[in-house]
Amino acid sequence: MASNRTLNLLSRTLRTSRPSPASTRRLLLPSITRAGPLSAARPQRRQFSAHASLRKGIMPDTSNPDKPPTKTETKFAVAELSDAEYNDLANEYLNDLLEKFETLQDNGAPIDVEYSSGVMTVTVAGKGTYVINKQPPNKQIWLSSPLSGPKRYDFCVASEGQGDKEGTALGTWIYTRDNSSLDELIHKEIELEL
């Protein structure tokens, strides 16, 4: 009975006592044994904290998630081209491509290339026939691949960042559905370095 009264007094004291100015306070609680009411010989220490941990997440038993590593991905925007700009860019690209294919053909690579009226036909031994052509109404270059199928490439400009000078963005022919470039596909499938 005496131990119950002591516990009641102790709990009332804890509820009515004012918090200390320190963020952590320690309270000495005497241990209660079955043999006697209170034994002051071996006090137990309990630690109370007035603030929550700074590393807590939304749920009490979780920690703050680490931020995922930032991946720098180049963003492309379809360029607004006049008919003359489109024809210049497409002709320059196809002429450069024709020159590289002809160099491979002259060096003995199993490639046969033909180009006329904006249509390039490239036959690669063991892979099939690729058709690369201009599409002036859409301002695109179309590719038909025996391995990956048909794709339509727009001339896209890498968006100019805040630190870039105006007019210094680079452009390339991009398949806007998966952001892959025509150069990448030719390198991967035909193994031609552009």
C-alpha cells in the first residue's frame, strides 16, 4: 500500500513539475522491489528528451530519405525552321552521311549506297536495306530500318541553359518519342562513327 502511494506522489510530481530549460533532463527513479516498498540503494536512471531527432522521416520509425543522384539529361526542343533552313540542314546532313558511307564502301566494307533526289538507300550485308530520305512537308528526315523499323526525325536544338549564350545551342536529328538521335541509331546498327 505504501508503494502505491509513493508511486502516485511520484507520478503527480512528474506531471506538475515544470520542464527544465535544458533540452535533455535526467530523472532519478528509485527501483521498486517485491521485497520492500522502496529501495534507495540501487537507483535506475531514465533519460527523457524534450525534442525529436532531426533525422526522422514522415513516419516515427523512419529516417529522412536520401536525395536521389541528379542525372543531367539534355532536353531537346523541335526547332522552328523555315523551308530554306530545313533544306540546308537536311542536305548537309545527308551529304555528310553519303560521304562517310562512300568512304566505308571504298575501304572494302560490305556496304552499297545510292543517293538521288533526297533518298538514300544503304544496303548492309547481313543486316538489310536502310532507306533515309527527306520529308519537306513535315521538315523531317525519315528512316526505314530492317532492324528497328520506321522512325521520323525532327531537327531539335538542345535547350539553351541559363549560362549559355543565345544562339549557341547545338542541334541534331532526334526521334522525339524516345529522344534518340539518328546518329546514335546509325552508329549502333550500321556501326558507322559520325
